[in-house]
Amino acid sequence: MNTDVPPEIEDRYEGKWIAWDTETGEVAGAGETLEEAIEQSRAAREAGHVMYYHHILPADMIIVGGL
């Protein structure tokens, strides 16, 4: 299961939600909301692929403190 999103993908989808296909190592869907990413990844999910949903923070946003 590949959940490592490459930096070039993070640059391209900055500020968006992505559905990362853990089998192919590719973006299966993306959108402004998690719901949009889920909807766009429907075909891959129906094919049995496992999705990793990830929100890519904008470059100018930081998280202060622990998660």
C-alpha cells in the first residue's frame, strides 16, 4: 500500500483534497472538498482499489502545535 504522495503532486494540488490510489500510486480524484475527491475516485473504488484521502495544505499555511 503506497501512501507516499510525491512533492510534485503536492505542488500541483496545493489547497485541495486528493484521492490517492494506493495500488497505482496516482491521483484518482481531486477537489475543493473531500466529497468532490470521493466522487471523482468512484471508478477506482468500484474497481476495488484502496484510496488514501489527503488534504494538501497551501504553501502559506502552517500548523502550530501537535496533532
